[in-house]
Amino acid sequence: MRTSLDGIIVLAQNDQDAAHDAAEGMTEEVIADTGLEPSGKPGMPQLDFAGYVPQLVWLVITFVALYLLMSRVALPRIATVIEHRRDRIASDLDAAARLKEETDEVIAAYEAELAEARGRAHQIAAETRDKLNNELAEERAEVEAGLAKKTAQAEKRIADTKAKALAEVDTAAADAAGDIVTKLTGLKPTKAEIDAAVVSARSA
């Protein structure tokens, strides 16, 4: 058992020596490739106060380069794009305002023409109504005149017919009266006597 432990310890020491030799060999290779000597200080290089000045110098150089790049290249391009967009928006707004003015003018002209058309329509309707009323009045006057003329003619015909009928009645009455008197008295009266008797009987 003691022999086994001694063997293990010897193997571990041999492995540690081999690892140390390998590390030294790798360090020498790195030094040979880069030409840098290891500082031998543990920790991050950024926390090494001895390297602050070079870092600040490079920071200033980087900042100045970035500032020049932004101010000379990026920012002018961005400003140009913004200016173009501003001009385009202003142009679009002007076009919209112009179109709105044209639309308002068209609407105003349409409303004016519509009002004028309505006025003409009312005027035409009034003229047509007056014309029709005048024509109706003339036709009614003509019809009334025709009716009055026809009425007068009809009244004249009626009066003539009445007078003729009365004359015929008087004649028939006179003849009948003469015949009756002749049959009753045997005497034939004269025409004057018969006419006077008929007139007296009609007026009574």
C-alpha cells in the first residue's frame, strides 16, 4: 500500500513538472511570435494605471475621427435627406392648398350656375304660367262670346218661334171663334170683330 502511494505521488509530481515545462514552452513561443515580454502582473490590462495615458490618447483620436466622420459625412447626408423631405412636404402642402383652392372655385362656380339655372327655371315657369293664363283667358273670352252669340241667336229663334206660334194660335182662335159664332147665331162676324175678341180674351 505504501509503495502504491509513493508511486502515485511520483506520477503527480512528474505530471506537474511536465505541465510546467509545457507552459514555459508555450510562453517562449508566444514571446518569439509577438516580440512582447510578459508583464508578469495579474489582472485586466484596462485596470493597469500605467496604460491610462495611451488609452486616453487613443480614445481622443477615436473620438476626433468619429466626430469628423459624423460631421463631414453622416450629418450632412442626414441634413440633406431631412431638407429634401421638408421640401417635399412643403411642395405637397402647396399642391394640396392649390387643389383645395381650385376645388373651392369649382364648387363656387357650380353653385352659381345652379342658382342661375334655378332662377331661369323659375322665370320660365312664371312666363309659361302667365302665357297659359293669358291663352286660357282669351279662349274663355272667345268661348263666352260664342256662347253669348249662340244664346242670343237661340233667344231670337225662340222669340220668333213664340211669336209665330202665338200668331198661329191667334189665327186658329179667330177661325174657331168665327165658326162658333156663325154656328150659334147663324151670322158671320167680320175679321175685325173676331181679332178684337181674340185680343180681349188673351189680355183677360
